[in-house]
Amino acid sequence: MLQSQLEKAKKAKEKKALYGEDIDLEEFIKEEAGEHETLTEGSEIPKKVQESLLKVGVDPEEKERAGTFIQMDQSGIYSTSMDESVEIMGMNVALDKYKWLKDYMWKAVPVDADKYTAQTALRESEIGESSGYFIRSLPGSKEVFPLQACMFIGDEKIMQTAHNIIIAEENSELHIITGCATGEDVSSALHVGVSEFYLKKGAKITFTMVHNWAEQVDVRPRTGIMVGDNATFMNNYILTSPVKSIQSYPTAYCTGKNSRIGFQSILGGQKESILDIGGRVLLEGEGSSAEIISRAVSKDQSQLYARGHLAGRTQNVKGHLECHGLVLSDDSMIYAVPELEGSATELEMSHEAAVGKISEEEVLYLTSRGLTEDEAASMIVKGFLSMDIKGLPPELAKETKKMLDMSLEGI
Amino acid sequence: MVVKLLLEINDLAVEVSGRQVLEHIDLYIDQGETHVLLGPNGSGKSTLFMAILGFPKYKVTNGEIIFKGEDITDLTTTERVRKGIGVSFQNPPSVRGVKLMDLLKVESGQDPKDEKLSPQIKELANKLKFDQRFLDRDVNLGFSGGEVKRSEILQLLAQKPDFIMFDEPDSGVDIENVELLADQINVLLDKEKKLGMRKKSGLIITHLGYILNFVNADTANVLLDGRIACSGNPAEIMEDIREEGFKGCVECCKVN
């Protein structure tokens, strides 16, 4: 890491994040990388872990997958690549292999964004080794099968940090499924995942993420996306299981001409979960466009924040923001914050936000078909959340639908 | 052959939001019989429909509803439907996110996790001119008037109820599709079977009666000001209404 970055990280050690409850990092254990053994076969992954992986769409048998990376706590334990057109490996391996890779670090996410990015950087320098994964699709390649990556927390009270770099070279297409989960015995932990995406000219990435954490886990992903000319980035996020808190606010820089961004979030708040999920897109390239869509359902005592910020900074850009929420319990809350900012003429930006309850008329209609009120409500809620996930090739769309259906089982 | 009484309504009074809408309603529908309910707008036809269905807003303040020999007055809509009552709504709500196909699976008792719709239901859908793309659409969302009605009938075909109420089944349907709909209503009501062999019964609400050109009814009831003012042969009653209007028709009834 560059000395100047390290200095910045040190200064930001105590810097609170803009959103989300502040977390005392001292409460968590910093386990070293290499605590868990490296595996050579997917089948060596412990059975219980395999089950957890399946629930978040990561297939240990690697059927119809182009490659896999699994990080357990702080250690990259498994990585394979089935195809020569895409690379997937631990960051430590990648940094050895590619000298140029360090130039991509902390360019899409500022190292001093907050204490979580700072902590990730400081640990990288302390241990002298980076956790997280590196993914790269070679120029012109189009891999239809997705790569899969998993961040798994196996030990109690662990602070897991990961620094991921994803590069789609010119005119390549890349599909990634990531799942995050915790072991059965884990009740409390902290996950910080820094992800930096770089899409070169004409590249396309779809990134589908399913989270299934334990009830006392705090999650602070930090994501930045650089989008080049005619490149497209589609982000799908699914979380329906209880968690202590998640605060995530990926920022996309659409500096390329005709670059496109789609953020879709499906959020089911349960128990005492605090979900603060947003997205920001800076439309700086001529003709660039963005869509941020979220569907949120709050149950029990959950609190959901659905944020979105679209900034049109040049002419001929387009943006649309949509947050729809269903409040299912009086003790829960949905807070929709759609923000639009236009600082050029000739731009088109709109938003649509609605928070409400399940329509009684719809429930009655379904009871007149023989469903009970509960069955009807559940069918309506599932229908509300199961929005079509755009941008995926047909095989992956089917697979993603399955993942989504599985996530909605618990709602 | 002993004719079985399927639906029996005795001295029913119904209140909606504190307002008395129906009073002293008596209605008896035998197994295999189709009744039609006529009446001007606001006479209480839809209220009777909803009260038989058991929607919570429609409070029964007097009388009873007996279905298959059992008092269902206090049962929920779900319970009534599970006993064999089916309905086709005039203006059903759209249910965003719920695909028609998924609802059909539930209605026909298919496992909702099955990827495909059973061949039988698929065939019924084809008869009603619905293709897979249509079945993948959200229930009633952006459907045309005719599509709504065909979808209601298709759902009933999947459900196979013993007693079916149709609220204005032909309103908003273009002429060529009325016959298509009527064919399937006839199937639902066992009309292709011989008189004594019919098991299914129906109650058709209509204020223009156009559908009766295609579906034969056994008895017509005229609802006026919250009461059944007249019952009798559908053709004769329709004739009277055409000539004399609803009020005149009721006068006729009194004379007879």
C-alpha cells in the first residue's frame, strides 16, 4: 500500500460513517489470515458450511459455475477457476501475480471514507497480506456461467474484513454471485467488505448478492464502481433474514459515455434488524443512465431505510429511482429517502416512492379463491418482493429466481 | 330422483357500513339449477353476492344462509369457498407481483413449487385463448375488460366449485368473446349434461340479461329496493322488464 494511503487510513481510524449506527471495533476479535486451512476440493468444505453456502446461492459442487472463491473468517480457503477467460483468486495471490493491481486499490472507494475502510486498509498493512478476492474477465470474453464468491464467518465475535477488486476488461461480460453467511454457532460478528469494481469500455457486470447472516451480526459493505464508456453494471441485492444491522451505500461513478447502472434491492426486515440500504449514482458521462429500485417489507420490530441518490451532472443523462415499501407491523418502520440532483440542462430524472400496507381488497380477493387471510397476505408480500431481476442471461435468471424464492421462504 | 336443495337463504337481512341494504331475502337454489338475479343499479344485487360470499363488510343482521345443509352464516369467506362456493367478480382488483399462473396452481390444488402448470389447466387456458405469456402476467394487472372476465372463468374452471356466482359476467366483453365465455360458463354449470344429471348450480347477476341468450337459466329473481320482488320464468320476466321496466315487471308479478 502507498504510504500516503496508509497515512490517510490512520487519520480516519475513528471516523464515523455517514449512515448507520456506530460500531465499536474493539469489541471484535481480529483473527489472522491463514487460521483456516486451504482446501483443494469443494467437497472438502465441511458439510454444515456447505449447507449454509447453498442457502445464499453458492454451490459447493460448482455446477454451472465458472469459478469459486471462499473466504472463511479472514482466510481465503478455496479458489478455483474453470475457464481461462476469467480469473478468480484471493487478493494475496493476485497481488503477487500482478504488480499493477495495487494501482486499483482504493481508487473506487476512498481509503478514508470511514473507520471501516480505514480498518480494512490498516489490517492489510499490519498483516502484510490482503484478504478478499480478485476477479477479472479478459478482454472480449463472455462467460455465461457465473463466478461465485462467498464470505463466511465461522467463529464468534470475529471481525471479518475483505478487500475485493473486480475488473471487467474491454468488451467482456461477467456474472458474479456472492453469498455471505455465518456458521451455526456464530451469533455475533462484524463483516466489513470493501469492493471496488472497474468496468472498462463496453464491459458488462451483473453482481447478485444474497446475505444470510446470524441475528447479532453487523455488516458494513463499502462499494465503489467505476463505469467506462458503453459499460453496464447491474447490482442485485437480496436480504430477507434477520440480522443486527446492515448499512450499505454503494457509489457508482458513471464517467463513461452511455454507461448504465441498475441497482435493485429486495429487503425483508425481520425481528430487530436495522437495514440501511442505499445507492448513489453520479451521472457524469454523456448519455449515461441509472435506475435504482427497491422493494422493502418490514415485520416485527425491524427498521428499514431505503436510500437513493441520483446526481445528473452533465447533459442528456437519465435516472429513475423507485422505492416501494410495505409496513407489516406497527412496531416496524420503513423510511424511504429518494434524492434527485440535477446540475445540467437537458436531463431527465424522476422518482417514485410509496410506503403503505397490504391492500385489504387484494387479500379478500384471494380469500375468495380459497386462500386463508394469512396465505393471501404471504402470497401478496412474496409477489411484491419477487421483482424481475434484470440483465441476467436466461440460465442465470432461472438460478437467481430460485435463490430469490428460497430467500422468500422465510418471510 | 330426489332434487337436493343446495343453497337456502332464509329471511336474510344485510347491513353495509351501518346501512340496511337487504331485507327479508328468501332464495332457494337446487342442485343442478341456475338462477339469475336481475334488478336495477343499486338494488342490492352485489350486496347479496358479497353476503353469500361472506366478505366482512357485509354484515348479516338477520336470517341464515344454508349451503349443502350446513349453516354457513358465520363462516369466513375462505371456509365457504373451501366448501364449494366459487365466484366471478365484476371488477376484481389487480394483484401486483402475483402471477396468474401461480394463483391457478393454488386454485387447482397443484404444488405451488411446480415449475409448470399442469397440462389440464394449460388446456383450459388455451380454450380461453390465454397463452403462456399471458399466464405469466400479474393477476388482472393491465388486463382488458374481456381478459379480466376470461381470467375469472379460467380460475373457476381450475377450482371446480359446486355453486358459482357470476357478477355481470358479460360486462365489458366484446361480442365475439361473449360466446366463448358463455361456452365455458355452460361447462362450469353442467349445462351440457341432461337436466337430471346436472350437479353444479349457479347464480348469475346481470342487469341487461344479454348473457342469457347463451346460458339458460331456470329461474329469474328480480331484486328491487333490497327485496326479492318477483321470481319466475326467466324468458317471461325478461320480456316484462323489456316492456315495462323493473317496476312494471314487479307489478306484473303481483297480479299473477
